[in-house]
Amino acid sequence: MKVLSGIAVVLFVWLQFSLWFGQSGHFARERLHDQLQSQQAKVGKLRHKNKILTAQVIALKADPSGLEARARHDLGMVKQGEVFYLIPDTEL
């Protein structure tokens, strides 16, 4: 009877260890849950950025003159015969 009780205790301890610390145990599940939350936050940010970029593409397709204005402002585009003046920021 002692041997059977000893085997039952060892089996119980081993099952508990697997339940809490095993490959699919409680703590592994918590780690995966945290990773899932992190990835979902990244996906949310990327979806928001994608919506902004889509709106910009639609706006540029709808108004071609906006494309030139954006190129002048963001890229410093200058037409032939124009003089480009760069005024540096005085803020420190």
C-alpha cells in the first residue's frame, strides 16, 4: 500500500508540475497571452497608419495639383527657371 501511495504522490506532483510549468502550462499560456496583446497593439497601429496612407493616396489621385504642392514642400522640388531659397530655422 505504501508503494501505491508513493506512486500516486509522485504522479500527482509530476502532473501539477506539468500543469504549471510545462510546455503548455499556465505560465507558458500567460506568456503567449502577453505576446498576443503586444502583436494586436502593433496591428492596430499599422492599420491606423494604413488608413492614413490610403486617404493620402486617394487625395493625391483626386487632386493632381496637390501632388506638385506636396513635392515642393516635402522634397524641395524646383521648376526650371525658378530660384530656390532655403531659410534655415533659427530655433535651437
